Amino acid sequence: MGKRAVAGAVAVLVGCGVTASCHAAPAGVKSTAPAAAQASDTAAAAEAKAVRALHAWLDDPQPGTLTISSISADAAQKLVTSRQVSGRFDPFATIASLTGTLNVLGSGSTVQDPLSVIVLNGKLYWSIPTKEQPLYPGRGWFESDLAAAQAADSEHSIWWAALGALDKVHTDGLSEVDSKTTVEYTGTVDLAQIPTAAAQLKRSAIIETAGTTKVSVDLYAALGTGNLVRITYRLGLQVSVDATPTANSSAGYEVDMSGLDAPVKGTPTPVVQPTPSMVAVNGTGDLYQLMLF
């Protein structure tokens, strides 16, 4: 079933598995509240619990798998650029090691580049694309300072502020995350309504190309326990290869944190900062503007 088709059933399932135990009424005894009102109350309680689980995670953020996806369309150049990187991320220490690809689709041709990202000591490093390497002989990385993406008067990014400002979600259906059945909850936060984000909005390339300040947030809670297993935030175009620009938006961005309730198996590979001689500091990029820290 699709998400909307199971929405009604989810309210009941959530009530049994997440917020309370379900007991059948004794024979011949009727409930004093209409069934529809009971289901609504149950869904509201589960939705409130999902928000509380998010805020609890923000207070004590656990490591997981971070995936950053984006797509941008250049109508004049007839180019579509997509990017996805994924890997282990510790939001408490702000340490990440991600790998993926950068794809540029032009008129009848596609260029695919491997893309590596390292986050360490307040810096984000990303590998220099193949076509740009001749311009930086002997160098392998560009660098961005995460401090440039902080919210005002805060050590965190504007995305941390956005998640903290989320106070209401609605049940959006059943999903599967890491082989677990989960309930998906969706809400929206307007960055323009968060005072600490105001300065970033004025200079953010992400906000300009997305054409919006409204961030869609999805929370995934395990059915039965209510444990938060995944957080996703997105803005701009739908992140897919068939996305097309609109009057206000020429790019879309999605950041996903999953595996939040899964213990790390084994000892994670240490993240190593590139040596200064390998870094070209004057690279231009926007990945640092998407990081959750």
C-alpha cells in the first residue's frame, strides 16, 4: 500500500505499538468516545512522541549513516548535476567520512566523478573533480570552514536549529528502514522564522538555488518501540534525476541520517585529515552548507 492508503491504519497500529497497549472492550460495553475521535487522539499522541524523540536525540545525538543528495539544473547550459555521498557520521564530534559520486549530464553525455568527503576539526574537505585537477597540480582536496555555516550565537548549523524548532508532525504512513517497520512522520519548518538562521539565509547559495526557506522534515520511528531510527530534511526540488527547475527553484537538497538506533559494529576506521600540502583552500562548494552539526 502507498503511504496515504495506510494512514488510517497507522493511527491504530501506532496506538498499539508505540503509545499504549490495546485491549478489546468487554462484550456488550461500548466506548463513550466515537471511534474516529479515539483514533485521532491516538495518532496525536504518537506524533507528539515522535517530536519528543527527535528532541531527545538532539540532546544526545548518536552516530549513524549520513547521506547527502542534491540535484541542480542549468537550463542555459542544458546541464543537470547530481551528487550523492554517504558514510559514517558522528554528529556529537562532527566527524564524517563519506564517499559517492558527482554526475554531470549534458547533451548526450554523462561525466561521473568519484567524490570523497571528510569532516574533521571544524573543516569539510572534498575531493577535487577530475576536470579541475590540472588547475591544482599536486593537490587533492578543497576545503571549507564549517564555522561559515553556523547559526548566529550558536555552535550548531541552521539545520540543527530547524530540527529543534520542529514542534508538530503528522503521520504519513508505514515505511521500512534498515529492515525495520517504521512509522513515518512529516513536518515543516520555515527557516525564515528562526532568528538565529537569518544571517545564513542572506548569504546561502543553498537557499538561493532551492528557492525556498521551508524545510520538510521526515521522522521515522520503529513500530512497537517508538525509537527514532532515521531523520531526513530536504528543501527545493525533489531530489531525483527527472526533477525540473521552476520559477523559484533550480536545485534540490536532501540530507538523511539513518541507523540511529543501531550500535556500531567493530571499531570505526579513524578519519584522517588531509595534509595541508594536499589542500587547495580556494575551492568553491556548498556541501558544508548542508552539514548537520
